[in-house]
Amino acid sequence: MLCESCNKNPATVFVRRTVNGVTTEAHLCEECAKERSEWNIVVGPTLSFPDFSLGNLFASLLEQHPASAGVSIGGGMEPCSGCGLTYADFRQQGRLGCARCYTTFREPLQPLIRRLQGDVQHVGKVPRRHKGRARLRHNLDALRRRLKEAIAREAFEEAAQLRDQIKLAEDKLKEGQQ
């Protein structure tokens, strides 16, 4: 697809903007996108306009996030034992090297993941055919964990309420299986 502005270069920038319920779209080359100031949306001070990579987006989010400000560029952290990536490399590239990086850089990554996804624990999707049974099981497991924590804290009134909620949830789950 060619740039809608110059009709010469390939369109590498796609911008969709909705203002007052009216959506406008543009397919532009990088040069035309730079020239049109109304499309010049800057995500952060370090994200250069011509480079639209996902890595740079994450890197700019890292630099904007207050929790990552306390972590120095070197991070004072050991490199990942799986791939050798350092936290400084991650901040620069905006990409992790392997699955073990999530464990190695857990502390500074949690605020970023929470900001991007709303939470740090993946909950996934529930198939429609389960009609809420999976959600009931998940809630039941969470209630049981909370009950154990309440007992450990010796919060017995809270534990009694949780016990009653667990009983109701178990009854609902049994009704759905019949």
C-alpha cells in the first residue's frame, strides 16, 4: 500500500484517531507522518518518531514509569541465567530475551506489567460452554486461599464468613454438575 499523502513511498505508519465519535484513518510513509504535525503523537521523551517498534514503546513506558526510576540503568542486578540479558539491555531494547527473564527481573517488571495489563496474574478466558463453572472453581480456589490466610492470622470471624462463602460456592458448583 502506498502513502496516502505522497503516493510514492510505501505506507509504514497507520494512524487511527477518534475525536468526538468521528474516526479518521491515515496510511502514511514515515516522511509524511513526520511532516503532518496533527499525527505526531509522542508516547514519551525517548521514543523517536521514525522508530515505531514495540521494543521502543516498552522502553519509553519503562522510562516514564515511576517504579522503574528507582532502578538504575545497570540495575545492580545479575544478568539472566538463561540468555545473559541484563536489565540495562531490556530497558534499551524493550524486549526480554527468554522466559527466565521474567523471573530474573520480576521486581522491576511487575509495575510495568500491571500498568499494561491491569494485573500481574494472567487469568485467561473461559470457554462459553463451561457456563461459568471454571469461574466458580477459580473463585472457590481463591476463597480457600483466603480462608487459610485468615486462619493463619487468627482472624476467626473473617474465616467463618469465608467458610460460609465456600459452602455456597461448592453448592453452586454441585448444582451445575447435575
